[in-house]
Amino acid sequence: MTSPRTRISAVAATVLTLGLLAGGCGSGDGGGGGGEDVRTAPSAPPATGTGPYPTPTPPPTATASAAPPGTDAPARPRPTGTGEARGSTVRPEDVDPADADKVGEGALTALWTYDTAADSGPHDAGLRAADAGWLTEAYADRLRAHQPQSVPGAQWQEWAEHGARTAVVPEKTEDAAKPPDSETEAWRQWTVTATPEGRAGWKGDPVVSAVYVQLTRATTDEPWRVADVTVR
């Protein structure tokens, strides 16, 4: 049996859309779901290592995308849930906006909180995070514009049969490659564990994702916001 830490489920594949919206993450440029994660060189000092942090040579202008299958297919109607998920209670005003760690943790919790009683698919969690104000305006717009190309898979259906929602635990797992924070840009690495919990004590296998987050702000007087999410 494949370990939950290494298995990529249908739900996890859908989660990967968070990092590819409109042709890339954060400072990316291009059309939706084009199969590439396109970035301009970040302003933070260069670094090397295992994560998708900025590298000195060459600048990461194009990296492999984590796009799910079928991104080149004609867009289908976006799933629309009720939008009120159980457990998704943390909002930007509940954390210190000057603390990049707290903002990143709160945003990831919102992005990975699914409720099958309220949502028609994982993408609805992204829409909630965008509407709540965790994300930069550009990243939120890309999330809203993204059109899922397939319906949720068998695992989501299993969760729905049990009326499950996810309990989300983000854990910082940074390495030495992380660039130092500047006044307007911060990079973070997290391991996000989302465990489905349903009726009568039912609990499904956790979905574990390695996640890299770019946070930005225009000035030190403004709050940090998530500009990019990349799932590995």
C-alpha cells in the first residue's frame, strides 16, 4: 500500500491548482492553466536549495507546473458550494498582519479547509480564502478566474458519503535555502496535513502536501498577503 505521505490523491491533485492559476503563481504572467509556472525573478536575495526558492543563475522564468490533467481542455462551469465551511473560522483580522508566519499559516489553513457538506469541490476553499482577504489582489483574481477542468474524484466522493470536513495542520519545514526576508517579500515552506473527519467518528487518510509560500506587501505599513502558493 502506498504511504499517505507519498500518495497524490484526486483531492490533492485538485489542490495543486492553487499554484498554477492563470499561468503561474504569485508574480507569474500568462493565461490560465497553460501547463507552466512562469515567474519573474523575485526581489529577495538569491539562494539555492531543495525548494522552489529564487536561484541566482538563471532566474526561474519557467518551471514545471503541478497542473492536473486536462488543463488544456475547454473550461467547464466552476463548481459552486454554499461557501460556509465548518472549521474555516480564522480570518486575516484574527492574526498579526505584520507577522508573515501567522499570515502564511492562516492562509494555508483556509486554502486546505474543505467541507463536503458545503463545497462541491476543493476549489471552493480557494475561493473562500480569496474572498476572506488572505491573498494579494492579483493572486485572488487568478483563483477566482480559474475553471476546474474535472469534477472531484473518488476520494472526494468517499469523503462526501461520510459528510467529512478537513482538519488542517500546517507545520513549518524550512531549509537553509530560504532567502532572508526583505521589507516587502518573505518566503516560507510548510508541510500541510489535511485529515478528513466525518460522521460517527469516521476519519480518512490524511493528505500531506509540501507547500512553498511567497508573501508580499507594498510597504512595511501594509499587511503581509500570500502572493504565491506552490505545491510539491
